[in-house]
Amino acid sequence: MNEDKSARYHRLRRRAGIASAVTTGLLLAGLLATGTSAAVAAAVRAVAPSPVLSVVLCAALLAALHEAAIFPVIRYRTFVLERRYGLSDETFRAWLRDYAVASAIRVVLAVAASHVVYVLLRHAPRWWWLAAAAIFAGAAALLAKLAPVLILPLFYTLRPLSREPLRDRLAALSARAGVPVLGVYEWEMGRRTRRGSAALVGTGRTRRILVSDTMLDLYSEDEIEVVLAHELAHHVHRDIFTALLAESVLILLACFGAACALGLGWRGAGLESSSDAGGLPLLALGGWVVSLSAVPLLNALSRRNERRADRYALALTGQPAAFISAMRRLAAQNLAEEDPPRAALWLFHTHPPIAERIDTARRYRPPGDGG
């Protein structure tokens, strides 16, 4: 019964994800095909006292329009489905507050990125995309470091873990793995979701262990330890660095795709020049196509890292039984698909199926155990 329910839930989530991507593509293409983007940019230039302000206003309008266009799909995917399938009892007002904050952050980042692109376009029209990629990759790395300090507290309350035996146990586990942490914190997720989670977030001096209150209430200390051991593995194997490197390559390719789209299409879009702010949808469309095309490859890389992290967690803790029970509990609590369709796995899943992960633990043998 639970498997059927989880399969149905994930099928609807996938459809909503596809609908969101299609909405984005149609919006960008529509703005270009109808000449709306060029017309809006011309109107903004008539009232804006400088090219910088013109870009900022056009970028803010485009980002706000995109947020409005995808709002119904995002609401369905992250609020309606979560409540319908018993994963959340969050009120719409609370959900809307979080969505507004996240949306505002996305708009600000979009405006900042657009400003950087157009400054570079004016000063280095041939190679702007290369410089932009370097700047955006650096910003992504900085954001990964600062997110636990600046972004996470906007949505969740974090407090030092009060359960001293568990706190000491997790700190000792991280020390055994050779991964220094700032501290161990309780992650207040229960107000928003019934999902369970543990994480090791940040890098360097911002790295900290987080265990959700929804996990603390239901899981044994052995189960929490093996889940955290999995998270530690990503830092031991430098998966965070690998992910940032892969993201940097994707940013480079997306910027190149945006440059190609702009170079080939700005005249057909009715723009005055390649540095016309009306070309923002063209830039976004080029980068969007490249980013979307890379999803299966990035998912495959993530699944590879997750498999390795599972093996490391088993080796570090030597507790396959706790690993299996934790996976089963997570699957039930988070409504995970035990064995998703192959196409869905390649296109949507960053983790191996639960059934595969449990089988890995069943086949685990400690070093020196010939049985």
C-alpha cells in the first residue's frame, strides 16, 4: 500500500517538475517570439537614466514574471502534494511566507547576475561569457560556504543539540572520520514537514552537523549515527568539491550556450544590439537549454557519490542492521520510491533506489570477514 502511495506521489511530483520546466521555456520563448521583450526594454530605456538601471529594471521584471508564471506549479508541488500525502501539515500562510522569501532571494540573484553579464557584454563583447562563468562559479562556491550562516536561518531554527550523549557520539564520529565540525545542532523541521533528515552543511569553519527534530523523535542513536556517517563520507571523499567543480563546468557551458543564443538571435528578436537589455530572455533560454540537458549526467554523478557514501558509512560504523532499519524508516517517513522506473531514475533521482541501498547493506562484510 505504501509503495503504491509513494509511486503515485512521485509520479505527480515528476509531472509538476516537467510542467515547471515547460512553463519556463514557453515563457522565455513567448517573450522573444512576440517581441514583448524588445518592446519592454525600449519602454524601460525611455524612462531609465542609465544603461545600468535599464538592465536592473528589465531583469527584475523578467524574474518577477517568471516567479508569477511558475507559482501555481510550485504551490502544487511543494504545498498541495505535501499535505495531500501526509508529508506536511504546514499552513498555507507559513508556506507562502517561505516561498516569498525564497522568491525574493531568487529575484535578487537574477538581477545581480544580469548586471554582471551586461557590464561584461559592454566591455568584452566576445569573451564576456568566460568572465561571467568565472564570477558565477566563484559566487557558487562562496554561497556553499556561507549558506548555513546566511540562508538556512531564514527558514529554520538551529539550536545546539541538547542530548549530550548523542552530541558527543556524533562529534566523536566526525573526529574519527577526520572531518572537523563547528558543532552539532538540532534542525527544527517539524513545523514545516514530517520528513526526517540529517546533514553536514558548510565548508571549513562553517561546517556543522544538523539533525532534524523529526529524526530525533523517531530514530535510534545507531540509526542516526549511520545516516550521519553517510553525510561525513561526502566530505571525506571531497564530493562537495567535486559537485562545485561539476557545477562550475555546467556554468561555463550554460554561459557559452547563452552567448551562442544571443549572438545568433538578437537581430531576429528585434533588439537594437547584443547588449540590449531586451535580450535577457534570449540569454536565459540559451543557458536553460544547456542546464536542462545536463541533468541526467549530473544525477548519474550524484548517484555514484551516494553509493560510495553508503559503503563508507557501513565501513565506518560497522552497523549494517542499523543502516537497513534507517533506510526503511527514511523510506516510510519521506515516502521514497523503493524501486522507481529506470527513466525516472536517470532523469529525476540524485540517490540510488532504497531497495538498492538496502541490498548494499545486506551484502556488506566487515574487513577480514570471509563469510
